[in-house]
Amino acid sequence: MGRGYVHGYDPRENERLQDQAGTLVELLHWDTSYPGGSSVLEAGCGVGAQTLTLARNSPEARFTCVDLSEVSLAQARRRVAAAGLTNVQFQNADILALPYEAGSFDHVFVCFVLEHLRRPVEALRALGTALRPGGTITVIEGDHGSAYFHPDSEAAREAIRCLVELQRAAGGNAMIGRELHPLLTTAGLSEVHVSPRMVYVDSSKPDLVDGFTKKTFTAMIEGVRESALEAGIVGPEVFDRGVRDLYATAGSNGVFCYTFFKAVANRGWA
Amino acid sequence: MGRGYVHGYDPRENERLQDQAGTLVELLHWDTSYPGGSSVLEAGCGVGAQTLTLARNSPEARFTCVDLSEVSLAQARRRVAAAGLTNVQFQNADILALPYEAGSFDHVFVCFVLEHLRRPVEALRALGTALRPGGTITVIEGDHGSAYFHPDSEAAREAIRCLVELQRAAGGNAMIGRELHPLLTTAGLSEVHVSPRMVYVDSSKPDLVDGFTKKTFTAMIEGVRESALEAGIVGPEVFDRGVRDLYATAGSNGVFCYTFFKAVANRGWA
């Protein structure tokens, strides 16, 4: 599952994930909070980019955060400790082989994880089983096919396609956001409600120009340059032009659009 | 300007425009209303699809609605009369040669019009001139490059590309929505604020599945079949498969996404 993780585990990547959470935290998380005393499973917490927000927004809830990577978990532990948060515990675990009894959690939260999984429906079924009857699951995913911009650029679209292809080759799906409704429904979850969270960036929003267009999205595309060239799916000229054109959408006449999808569903009472 | 209007003027097309306004009226118009006594210019009113909503939402404002086509204006007049609305007058006029003194209007409204114009910035300048100092302009446009869906389909994307190309050949721009901020800024308008209005449709929203995915978007693509085949930009197999695939996004596992852009700006006080 984790071996094909396309974004890698290096420090700059972690910084990008952190930038991302910092810039998008309002958009994605304003409506995520859990009642005092409730137990929440965060599946695939990685380096804890979302964990800090979750634990801060719901200080009286108890979070169990699992990930496949011990390296990531060590970082997540350090950050949670540095933030003085005491309502989080971490565990090394695989979503498809969770070390918890069925019905152990009141809520499940999973963010930017399904996109990397070969069998997302199976993962959702496993997470559903971890929920008590009536418990909720919240899923957040991006969709790289939702990116469009001005000035439009074929090279930029090619560079984005590289990330989509690399992620597909690694068993994932970089355009999974749009599929959340059918995926959760197929996994047997009930009352699936999907809410798209569109990031619209023009020059009147300098914080998003810098924090999203440049440092989140374009930096992410730039980050797969070596892998894309090694895989032979693009030439260096086209890729580099694509990245330059993406940066150009952060110019004074530029516009950048991207949509995240947030789904909430529940296990049902049956 | 109007000669290349890609959607044509036939009755079924009018019905589609009406369906569209009926389904999207909340999304696009909930925040459009004008104070009593104010004078509003609707530029390019067509058959009055938006006019009814405007005039109903602001019963004490006075609307002057202009269009190039006498045939469309006649229909718009009939519909406004049938609806019992008395705060609307119509005039045959060209946006680029408006028969009004500069500064004649408190507000300007223009919806699904710029996409068909060869020189949208020039049109916006002309509309800005029609505004009194401090008057506002509201612009709504779609963006066919914002359409994505599940199941994804190359043929469906090809069919959409046909409409984009035909509209470009006619001098228009079917992906103009994303450009509203730079266009209005370039036209010298002030305090440009763009608000994207995303239509997200999954099977939990049967009214939108029917009213938007099928009867608005897919019907619009289907409507250019003959023109696309005549223009030789697609073969009938690919186009027909594309349309079938678009209808498939209205199925129980389907999802359809599209974004309209609404911009509000003002003339400034200089």
C-alpha cells in the first residue's frame, strides 16, 4: 500500500504538505469537529499535517492516528508533542488490517489517503467496520483533473498528467475526488453527502496565489520531475515549460482553480 | 457579433436555455438584487431567460434589456408580459454601440453573453461607460473547460471540445468563465470580485441529474452534433459515444461537475 506513495517522504515534501494544510485548513476543516469524549480514528495520518488541526478543533475528543510508516509517525508524534496536544495517540497499522475490534470508534477521518490506495473500496469497508453503528466517516480527497487555469497551457496540462500517470502506475488515483460518492456508496456506507471545496485563486488573493498556486499545487507537480523523466512519460522541455506555465498562472493576470471533495457518511444502524 | 451565436435560435434551444435558468436560478441569482428605483441595464437579454428572474427579484428596480436579435426580443417581451412584470423595457441595441448617454445606469447585468463576443474587453469597457460612477456590473459566464465527470471518458471530452472549437471559430470563448477577473480588470473596472458557482451532481441529487447533467449540459453538447460533423472536427462514432458517455455520468454511479463564474465590480468614482 505505502510503497508506491508518489509524493515520497523527504523533508521538502513534508514542508509542502504542511503548507498545504496551513493554507487550506479553513476550507477543508471548518466543519470538522467531534464531541467531547468521542473516539476518532484518523487513518493514514502521515506526518500529522491534518492531525494538529483535528486535535485542536476537538480538544475533548480522543484521536487514534495510524499510519504504515514509522518514520512519518515519529514526525507526527514530535509535532503533536511540540503543539502541547495530549488527546492524540499514534499506532503503526495498515488500514486493511486494523488492530481494533469492529465498532471501536465513534468516528473515522481519512484525508489524502484513498488516492494512494490500490483498493479504496476495500479500505472504506474496513474503516466502516471500525465504526460503531451510526458512527460517521469523513473523507477528503483532491482531484488533479479538477485543475484548470488561465492562461491555459497544453504543457502545463501535460505536466499535471505526469503526476496522474505516476500515481496510477503506483496503484493510486489522482482524480479520485470526484468519485467519493460512488466509492462510499459501493463500500456500503449510508447517507453519503459530498461537498466540493473549490479553491479559486486570482491576483486579488495574494495569500492563495503564494500558498496554493505556487507552494502547494505547482510545487507538487515540480516535485515529480525526476520520476516523470525517468519513467519516460514526458520530455524535459515540455515538463519544464509546463511548470513555468503553471507559475505564470500565479501572475497578475492569472487564475487557478482546483477542487477538493469532502464526503461525510455513516455506518448505518443495521 | 450575434451572427456567430453558436447555440442558434430554434425553439428547442430556447427551451434548453429556459431549463437551464430554472435549474440554476438559485445558484446564480440568490445574491443578485437591486434597490427600488435603481436603473439596471441587462445587456444581451436574449429570449429573457434571466430577465424574468432579475425583474422578479427586484420588483422596484427598472430594467432596460437590450439584444441584437429582434426575434429573441419579441419572445422576451411575450414572456415578461405573460409573467405580469411591468418593470422591464426592451430595446434592440448592440453592446458596442449603446443608444444611451454615458453614466445612464446604476447597474449593469450581463449573463452568458461575453462567451460569444469577439472582443469581450471592449464590450466591458462600453458597459462600464454606461454606468454612473460607483455603479456596479455583474457578469456571469460558464466555462466548458471546468466540466469533469465520472466515469471519465475521452470521447465525452472530445464531444465537449467540439463545442469549444465551434464557439472559437465563431469568435467566442467557451472557457471564458475562469478569465473574468483579468477581463474586468483589463477593462478598467474596480474592486473586481469573482465568485465561482460550482454545480456538483451525484445520484443523491435527482433534480440536478435531470435538470443539469442531462437537460442542460449534455443537451447543449448534443445540440452541436450537426455543426461539428459538418465542420469535420469529429467523426460521428466518437461524437455519439461521447454523448452516450455524458448521459452515463447521470447514472447511479455517475458524478458531474461544472463551474459558473459570477463577477461583481464597479466603475469606480474617478
